[in-house]
Amino acid sequence: MYTGPGNLNASTHVEKMTIVNLETDEEIIVLYNPQSYTCKRSVNYSSISIMGTDGPITQFESGNGEELSFELFFDSLSAADEVGGSQDDRKKFLENSRKISLDNSIDVRDYTRKIYDLMEVNADAHCPPRLQVEWASLQFVGYLSSCEEHFTKFDENGLPVRAVLNCTFIQYVDPKSGTLNPRQSPDTTKYRKVRQGDSLWAFSAREYGGAGQWRQIAQANGIDNPRRLRSGETLVLPALKD
């Protein structure tokens, strides 16, 4: 955890990170640039047990959206040149001295809540606002999914004057853009467990887009009577050849 002056990105003349609310066009300029940021992506797999094998078969299920995370430092008593933010923010900083006292302390939450509140649900959209994080080459559109607020310094009356926000954003993908590609491809062998009420016709319709391929499923699994499926058994859904 850094404390402002130790952050090289904060003390050099690097453009400020901004967080734009795409629903209201409001722009939030961070007070100190983050020391670093992390991008994370993951995929989901399921394990399917098949009788007579040494171990389960691992099968790809779906991908997850990318995540962006970083720490932001806030100090309501600083008046250094590297402090960013709006003109009103800078004016408040300049009016403060570095000495902590009851007369001139400003609650650091006046600044942190601008970001913390980005998780509030919009009454019209019924979800938090879509955001764009911009910093030099970083361009990230998504939602603030997690924000932890750590208060690290207080004035003599217990008012928080220094804080760190741990922010995590999750990627927004426009379903019309084609970025999310369907993974249910008929040219890949898959494995599915039979549940009560399932039928070969239903499996065929779900996996191949039509009920006509039920015979291929029956042949791949050695099924003589397609009306007799046992709940809990695993079926092989063969890849369809062109």
C-alpha cells in the first residue's frame, strides 16, 4: 500500500486517470494516479465423471468478462502540485494546511464517495451506471463491481482525512457487437448428464439446433431404445461432420 509521495505516477507529470459516467457524462478526475493496475480474465470449466475412466473429463463452459483493478489514494490535507481533480477540489486543498486540526480538516469521504457511489443503482436503468476508465493507453468500459474503502489517517476528532480505495471494474460487452461469441458449437464433442425428463430429441435440439440428429447421439452411446434414458448417466454428444 502506497502513501502518495512514494507513488512515482503521482509525483510525475503523467496525465490524470479519469472515470467517466457514460449515463450522465460526468467526469471524475482522480486526485493521485494509481501506482499500478491489474487486468484479469478467466474462463469456466466443468468436470464430468464418466464410468470406467481414471478421472473426470474437463469441459469448457464459458468465458468471463475482463476485470480491471487498482488502488486510489486520497488525502484531504495535501496541497501538492501533483494533486489532480476539479478546480473546486484543488481550491479546497490549497486552503488547507498540512497540520491536522479541527478548524481546517476536510472529510476525505467528500472525495472518495464520488467513486464509491458509482455502484448505486440507477432508478431508470435498474442497474449501476456504465463507466469508462481512461488513463493514457488504458481504455476500459464496464461497471464498478467492487470498492473497498480503507481509512488510514484521522484528525483529533476522529474525522477521516486519508483513505485508499481498492476498486474493481468488470468489462461491459455490447451483445450486438459480436464480441461475445457463442461457444455451443456442433463441431465439438461434448458431454452432458441426463436429467429427469430429458430425451435424445431434446438433447439434439439444444446442442445441434434441430431434433433430427438424435440418431447420431444414440449411435455414439450404444443406445438401442431412445425412450429409455437413465437419470444421472453421461451422454457423449458427438461432433457433427460437414
